[in-house]
Amino acid sequence: MSNLAWKFNRLRTMGLPEIGYRIRQAVQTKAELFTVRPDHQSPSPDCSRVGNAWLNPLPRNMDSGLYRAAADRVLAGYYDVFTLHNVQLGFPPKWNRDPKTGTEAPLVFGKTLDYRDERLVGDIKYLWEPNRHLHLTTLAQAYHLSGDMRYAEGVQILLESWFDQCPYPFGVNWTSSLELAIRLVNWSFTWHLLGGEHSPLFISESGQQFKRRWLDSIYQHSHFIAGYLSRHSSANNHLFGELMGLLVAAITWPYWPESGRWQRQAYVELENEAIKQNAADGVNREQAVYYQHEVIDMMLICWIIGRANGIDFSQNFIARLERMLEFIASLMDVTGAVPMIGDADSALIVHWSKEHNWNVYRSQLATGAVLFNRPDFKVKAKYFDDKSCWLLGEDARHQFDLMASDENQSTLPREFRDGGYFILGSRLDTADEIRIVADAGPLGYLSIAAHGHADALSFTLSVAGHALLVDPGTYAFHTQKKWRDYFRGTSAHNTVRVDGVDQSESGGNFMWLRKANVQCENWESDQNRDCLIASHDGYARLPDPVIHRRKIEFLKNEGIIRVEDILECAKEHTIELNWHFAEMCEVRIESGTVQATVANVCMEMMMPDCDCQPELMRGEDEPPSGWVSRRFDEKVPAPTVTWRGKITGTTRRLTILRILAGYNT
């Protein structure tokens, strides 16, 4: 998509107040362009008042070998950046260079640099990731656990090089306030792990000069964020993250006259955004589960740092956080897996844990189990991980271990009507559970719905902890448009596509124009049967409007799922019904019946009322079909089954899924 076309579509998503705001912002940026200087001097800090660390004392009961090994790799110049594993970037690295493509972004005024232009910056996700400075926290953890000054000195070397290569406010690292905010959060934890004001790094005269240089950059970061917050249709998780960074910086370094104002502003807006961006039932309104995990982390960071410094968040804020964790717990199957609904970028706010096979969702539930005294969260979490210990302290591990838990009784909610998710199934949270997660929710949040996928009325299925039907994930963000469009499009989800177009109309990589409206028409659940009926109007925009209504009925005693799709229309249309299986599944088609096997679980799928024959695809490029992406920028072939055909007038299609093994009545 051309830059002009993107700007036109972006304009279509704005109301008049936002257009006025964007114009004022553009004028302000132009004015700054003519006045900004590379040698800009920040105000002198008054260090007489200091911020407290999030814990006192900071935890030490970890396997220091894990953290020293990770820190040694950083000192040797080796990094993991998404699909680049153990890549040599140097020590220090070239901060303005994309490690994936080798493109070096120009050192121009940051607010005027188009970071969406691959020709200028390469793959911006890869460039930004090392600049979030999660590895600085890793070095500081290793120093805190070992006392080895090599790790502390490594932090100084990296920061000094970053200040040299990324002068305020020039280059790609001064374009996005969210990136600055995440960097500030990692600097805050690094600061305290190094000893804060009393760090041995600051003892010498040169150390004092380094400290002042660091504080100057902290002020510049905070000033930039406060004047460049994501507003209007961009006020999603980006705004929340920016406010987090501003609050954390103002608490950690309350050294300037503006610090109190920044703290008050961030606190008030975080309170408001926690309620606006997250529904009362705990579903984040971006309709993207991994982003829900990131917002949970943002809220946790603000809460624990705030309370250590006498700043109490409201009960509304805290209760909403508990509901969000409850939603994650309800989605999670018996193996700890969570459906990959909506966008996911594999990013972390802080890389706390170095444990093998660490699970981001179980970790959050372990933290939540202690914070909210929730034994049901403990059952899901299984164990108290290092990240939870870093956040809450060593006493929290003891609290977790003492907490009683009943693994034979699940009392978690299964209906999330505000967010639009429903969990059908039997024997949930036991070794032979059947779990269906159905999506009857909106496309996403605000007018651009940036991180939502066109997945209305889709569902996932796992049996005995083995994934059968999946949401294939995200794979691509700013680059690789074909794959970005596919993975967030309707054909990549277990639902019906009509006339070869998506339910909602895309206007760009993070923008939807016309959006499908979804309505839950009925939800019933008892000991024998779960049933959801919902519809959407995404195809009402076609010349001959189509309404898609789906009934998902699970008969618990028989292990049968009946999916009835009704397409209400007057004329002829082409429809396709896609079913995406996990990459571990063996799938074959015999006499029009689909048979899928994974481990000891077998399932058959049939459409008894349809004359068309199913097609089996795996790893197709043109057009894309048959892929699963479990991590950003990684995809693997996986079986996809598609029924295609033409309909004329209102038509009903019945799909029957029968679980044959791995299920005990």
C-alpha cells in the first residue's frame, strides 16, 4: 500500500476532533524541527529525594547460573531477536541498525521519520527490540545475584554507546513513545538492581558524569512521552504503555519540577484507561490475548512500583486486573496453552525469567494467585516461577506453596459476554477435558481496531490438552503484507468466508475500515449440553447482503460438536468453510470425511448435507493456506481443510465433529 493510500485510509478512521488534534501535532512537530539542537541540555536533577525500589529487600534466591549465562552472552555481543537466535550484534551493537536486514536508519529528527518505510529502517520490529534494553535488566540481575562488577560495567558501556549513537531527539529510537516507555521501565529496574543512588558505578568522578548523562536521557525520555502520547484512535495499549513509562520514571527519579506533574497525570490516566481498555468481565478490548498479557504486565508494574512508594491504585483498577487474570485462567487448557486470538508480537515488557520452558501466562497466574489469594490461579500456574519471585519477593513463594488448591473442581467463569468469548466443554481442567473457545466478540478497540483479526464466530478446540483446531496466530506485522493480510484475515480462522473477502475491510497493517458487528443471540449451558448462537453482519456490505449466523452445540455425553452455519441472502455467493488444525495433527480425508489424530486423540469431521468435497492443504504459498505461527516472524506448515461451494439464497450448512478417542464419558 502506498503511503498516500495509507494516509487516506487513516483519515477515514478519524473524527473531526482527531483531525484537529493531528493537525496541531503536525504543526508542533514542524516547529520543533526548526528549534531542536543535538546539544540540548536537560535541567539539573535534584537528587535529594529518591524513589524506592519495588521491593525491599530485592530477591536473591534464584539460580544465579541461569542469569550469569544470559548476561555473559550479552557481554559477548550475542542476542536473540525474534527469529534471530544467538546472532552476533557486537558489544556494543549498532543501535540504529536493523539486525535482520542490515538497514541503518538515518539520524534525522525522529518525529519526522517514517518508521513504516522499510526502505529507510528495514524491519522496524527487529530494530526496536534491542533498543528496549531488556538485556540491561538481565545484566543488572546477574550483577545483583553475583556481585560481579563486569555485569554492572556492561550496563554502563551499553548505555554510553546508546547515548552516543541515539542523541535526543534524532533517529528511529525517538519516534515512538511506547518504545521510550519500555526502555524507561527497564532502566528503572536496572537502576535499582545496580544499587540505585548508591551504585558503585557512580562512586568515581567519571561515574558521576555517567550518572548525570543517564539522568539527562531519562528526563528527555519523560519529556518526549508527556508531549507525544497516543491519543484518539491510537489510544490503545500504546497509550497504556506510555503512561506506565511516564509513571515509573517519575516515581523512580523524582528529580525535576515536572516529575510530580508527570506522576499525577500518568496515575489519573492509568486509572481511567484500565477501565476503558478492559471490559468488566476481564477481556481486553483489543481482542488480542497476547496483548492482554502485555497490558496485565503493565498494570502489575505500575501497581507494585506505586505501592512501594505510597501510591495506591483504586479498587476498581485492582479488581479489573484480577478479572483480566481470571479471563486468562479460563482460556487456558490443562497443559497451560492459551488460544492465539488476535495479534501477538512475542514481546516482553521486561525479560525477568531465564527458566527453561517458561510460560508467560502461567507466570502471570502465579503472581495473581498470591496477590489475590486465588487457589484456582495456583492450580493453573502449577508452580511459582522466577518472574513472580522478582516481582513479589521470596516470601511470596512461601505464600504460594502454603496455598491450598483443589485440582478437581473448576469454578472459573465460562461466559464473557462483554468481551464476546464463550467456553464450551466438559471435564475442564482435568486430564481428559474437552475445551472449545468460541469468539462472538467485536473486531477490536477504537476506530482502527489495530490488533484485531477478522475471526468472528471462529472457535478453537483442544482435547486432553492436545490442540486440534487452532487460531493460526499472527506471524507478520509491519512487513510482508501478503502474510500480514492472510494471518489476520477470515480465511485463516475457523469460520465462513464469503465471496473471497474478509468479514471486515482492511485499510492497512494496523487498521480496519468497515467492521463486522457481532451479536450473541443465545448462550445455554448445563451438565449435558453447551450451546452458543451468534451472528455477524460483516458481509452485509456486499451488493447482495449476507448475514452469517452460527450455532455451536456441544453434546457432552456423546463427545459431539454440531456446527450449524446459516447464510441469509437472496442471490448466488461463493462460500468457503475453513478448519485449521494444529501442526502436530495428522489429517487425512476418506470418502468426504476428515479424520484428524494427535497423540491418543482422534476426531472425525463431516458435512452430511453438502455435496462438495473437502480439500486438504498444508504450507501453501499462493494463495496462503495451511500455516501456524506460534511466535512472531515464524511459521510452520499445518493441515487446513476447506469446503468450498456456491449457494443461492438462504442456505444452511451443518458440520459434525465427533471425538472418537482420548475422551472418557
